[in-house]
Amino acid sequence: MWIPGAYDPETRLYIFGTGNPTPGYTGAGRPGDNLFTCSLVAVNVDTGKMAWYFQTSAHDTHDWDSAQTPVLIDGVINGQPRKLVSQATIAGSLVSPTEGGTVNWPPPAFSPDTGLFYVQESNGYNLLYLTDPDPRGSMGLGGKSVAPVGSGGNFLNAIDYRTGKSVWRHAWPGGGGGGLLTSAGRVLFSGDGSGNLVAFDATNRKLLWHTRIGNISNAPQTYMVDGRQHLLVAVNDTLYAFKIY
């Protein structure tokens, strides 16, 4: 216990919160729920026996103790008078990847010439709160509140398809660049998330060329007209076509 609890003379209950188990961040040596740590505990003052408990963090490994001051409330629930105890325990969950990552809809690409599979990688963290536990009221993507809380970086990732291991990664400071295209000339085309269309050497990620046209909104495409190769990309409602000599 960190601080005194609260006493209800009508129920004869003394209610208090408890701290975290120890060691605080290493739980291997203390299996199970580790009762009655990180809990709200009610003790009968006449008998000294526990009347009930509510554990807010079972087998805690993050120092999420339950030492907050409990507050007694004489309230009404569903039209009935109830004796209540209130304590802050917000059930948020830190998750990664986010809904938009690590890999989302932008098309990846494969080059049979390099043997590499290319994909955009977006790493981030969200704090999610459940706002509507009733499935009838949370259709689709509803029923939650989302707060972005950090980024782990965005990358263009080249993966060896035979091993599944990354051969090289190129960091995107602007947030990532959408879909990808590889050509027979071992060129890899992508946006960079900072308003540029860029071309890499698909073998060693050397930057070959770029042009600032805005953030591309589709995967680049290539086609032939009269024996000449072209590159087509879209930026919102505008199409850009480049001749490849």
C-alpha cells in the first residue's frame, strides 16, 4: 500500500489499493496472477477477512500498480441505489503495427533479375481505447478511440525471397512512398513521401534520379508506345508520363 484507503462505516469495509509485484519488470520467477498485487481490496474491519478484490493488472510487468485513492460514492445504477467505489484504471492498449502498417495496400514489387521482393514498411504505435463494447453499436471500424503515440520509422525494404531476410532498407524521412515498380533494367521506382518520384538501383539502393511532382497516389506503371518505354504515375487527379530513353 502506498497511501491510506477509504472506510465505509455502513458496510464496515476498509477499501485500499495495492502496489505492483516484485521484481517489477521480470515476471518469469513469479508465475500466475500474483494475487493480490495491483488490486483494489476490501477488508471487513470486524473480522479482518477480505470481503472482495478486483485486480486491475494481473501478473503486472510494467509497474502498473493500483495505488490510486479509492473514492466512495452513494449512487444510482439502473434506477437502484448502490454503494460504489471508484478508481481510475483506463484500459488502453499500446499496439504496433498500427492500422496502416507495417504493410498496407500499396503494391509491392519483385525483380527476377535481383531476386529481391520490395515492399514499403511503415512502423508506428497507437494507443487504442474501447469506447463501445456493444457489437451492435460498433459496426465496421467503430467502437474505438485511437491516439497515435509514436513512429518506428518508414522504410523501403528489399527482401531475399528465398530466406525472408532483409538485404537492405532505405529510410523514408517523409513517411513512406506508396506503391513500387521494378523494371528489367534493374531500376526500382517509388515515391518518397516527401513529394518526390524517385528511381533506385534495385540491386544496391543507389539513388539514380528523382523529380518533385508531389506525393504519388498509385504504384508507378510502365508501358510501350511506338517502341519507346514510358513511365506513368498519378498525383491525386493529375497523371504524369515520362519517356524512358
